[in-house]
Amino acid sequence: MMRKKVIIIGAGIGGLSTAIRLAANNYQVEVYESAPIYGGKTKRIEKDGFTWGYGASLFTMPHLLDELFILCNKNPSDYYTYHALDPICKYFFADGTILNARADKELLIEEISQKLHEDKVSLQKHLRSISIIFKHTEHIFLQSSLHKFKTYFQFKTLKSMLNLWNIGLTRTMNDKNQSLFKQKNTIQLFNRYATYNGSSPYKTPATMNVIAAPEYTQGAYIMDKGMPQVAEVLYQLALEQGVHFHFNTKVDEILIENNNVKGVQIKDQQYLADIVVSNVDIDYTYKNLIPNASKPLPILNQERSTSAIIYYLGISKSFDMLETHNIFFSDIYENEFDSIQKGEVYKDATAYLFISSKKIKSHAPANMENWFLLINAPHNQGQDWEKIAQQCKKQMLAKVSTYAGEDVSNYIISEQLNTPITIEKGTHSVAGSLYGASSNNKMSAFLRHPNFSKEITNLYFTGGSVHPGGGVPLCLLSGKIVVDLITTS
């Protein structure tokens, strides 16, 4: 029997996940990637003896990565290892309070109670609530297509739907957290999880509190060779499964005939296939790859997610007061998101500082550190990003210097910059939006683009701009959903 041929456009995490699963199901898979390397927003950056990941840094739900290797009858530990982080993150609040978010739930509650003066019962209630909601909704919102009727007629789904009244669709994340907690710092701590999908806690539904569940109930991890290793081992596994890759190869168009996929056009050559999967930003796909197709405007016209300004800094000193993951909060969180809504970066924006060399010594020379310093920013609307980036750099380094007790800028010996413009150029993420559409809508989970085309037969979509969303775990799951759709159609 002739194997069906699948062309995947893009070798990000979603594309790699999809390719592996399809190859394991005996499909012939060809991946076309416009960049010279796989990995998308997880690729490796190296300069002056320092190593950084391009974007993704926090590793949660590692069983989803293990699952792909087990599917291919491989032992994950033969390819990679990872270990749990404790503390998960160190928080620096504007009033000088410092909090270590412990991996153990009871120790975490004790830490927040002591440092933030929060009621233990409220904390226990919140962590228990998000854990239950995650349990009830994971198979609906993360592991199944929300756009197929059969999803809603499974016993598990029907049972979970009875609990939907309690998952927080009717009020915002901030409203919910204000009702639970008394202290400003505690509210800010839990509000920050809206940024995990590029949204505002003052607009996104309280349902999104569930984003914190994997981190607080399953733990956070670090790959022993860094986050780029996720893409590297997936690429290796894909090759072993017989997937063929074509780098520096830009797909110009997805070929459609009688509302059915025919293949792709690359320069003046057509490459035929039974199925095409786009791992490219969904807006880019419609505008550039299928420009004549009917467009789902209610979906495509949604508010864009946030972008980021990222500084990759080589630091010629080791700072003991910093952990692997660090957050330096803004003074007035709501003002920060108001600024983003206006297309601006707040004067005292929250800074996220990731230092993988704390755990992976090869990522920086001896007694030095590789700083990945990120600021949430609006998507590109024509702002002067070079100017903004230079202003923000001074502000963010001053913020860190306050806690370090000295001017950390004196130790910068290597530097690279990523802005919404360069993110768009490097990843085809329209306007530099990291997650496609934002979740600043109570029905946002249902309004993400489905993993298949309703108009064009055998055209599918994977990656962070479609269901179930952005980030490494969800991109891995998008591949699973796509392959389930393909193999059961």
C-alpha cells in the first residue's frame, strides 16, 4: 500500500512534533523550513563563549516530550535528561520583598504566607482549585480539538462541562485573584501567569489562572543541556523516523485545487502531497501561503498577543543573589498592561531574568553568567524599537542593580538584542506577536484557530498561533491533535 505523503511547512516544535507522530504512523513526511536551522523560537544562540535559547526558557510538563520518544519505542534518557528546579523562581517586588517560589506546595504556601503575609487557607484553596480545574479541562482544552463535535460527546468531556460554571469565564483573572487574596504582592504574583500566553490579567478570563497549575502541581524543570535541546532531540528523533528536512527553503504557496490540498509551490517548482500541515503563524499562512482562500476574519482580527524585547547578555561576574529564573516586578502592574494596550512599554516594566548557566556551566565561561533578560512589550505597530530598547535596557539594569548592590551594566561583555521587528523577521510571527492572538476575551480558548481548515480538505495547522496555544508543551500537544485528526479522518 502506497504511503501517504505529508508536507510540513516549518520546523518549530509544533512541526517537529507533528512530523514524528506522522512518521510513527507510517506517513512519508517532508519538512520545509525557510531558516537554516530547526527549532523556531527554541533555537540556540551562541556568541563569545555564551549560550542562550532564542525564546522559550521554562520547561513544564516534560512527560509530553517523553511521550514522543516512547511512541517511537525509544528510551528518553538515551537522548536527554532534565531535573526539577527548586526554587522554581525568585521574585523581587517593588517594595523590596523577595520571595522564593518553592517546588514543594507546602513550602511554597509557607513562604508566601511569611513573606507576603497572605492567609494560608486562601493559598491552599487557590492551588487546589487550579489543580482541579486543570484536571477537568486538560483533555478538552489541551489534548482535543475544540472544533469537532465528537469532542463534546465523550463521557469525560460531558462530565467536565458540568464543572465549567466554576472555571471563571465570567470575570477576569485579576478580579478572581483580588477576591481570593488580601495582599497586593500576592495578587501580582498570580496575575503574572496571564503573560504566559501574551495576555493581560485585567482582561483575560479567570480561567487562565489554570496556566499556573502545571508549574505548582507538577513542578518546573530544566533540560540538562538547555531549552534548545528540546528541538535538537526532536530533530534527531525525526531523522531516525525517516523524516526528510529541507532547510533554507521557503514555501511560496500552498497549492489548492477544488478546495483540496495539492502540495506546495517553491519558486518555480511544485511539490505534490496528499496532506499539508502549516507550522507557520496562522495570519502569515492566510496572507502569504493561501491568499485566495476564504479567511476566518473573526479569528484573524482578534487582538494580537504581546511581543517582547529580549537582551542576551554575557556577564563577566556571577551573582549569588540570583536564581535560574528571576522576576523583577513593576510598581503598579495595571499601569504596565495599560501601557501595552496603548502600544507602549511601561517605564517600570516587569523584567524576567533567566540564567541557564546557574545550572548548566557550559553556557558561560567560568565565573560568568548568561543573562536572558526579557520585557513584555506590545506587538509591532511601527514603534521605534531601537530607541525603546535602549531606554528599557537602562531601566531594567538599574532595577536589577538595586538588588545586586552595584551597577551590573559594568559587567556586560557580550550583547545581542531581539525586538518585535526582529522576532517577526526571524519567525514569521506577524507583528512579532509571540502567541498569535491574545487571550483577552472570555471565549478566547474557543476562538483560537482550529488545527484544520474547514474550507480546504487535508490542510492542517500546528504550532503556537493555533489551538491549544503557545509555549513548548502546548506546541507538542498541537502536533498530537493534528495527527489524531489526520489518522481518524
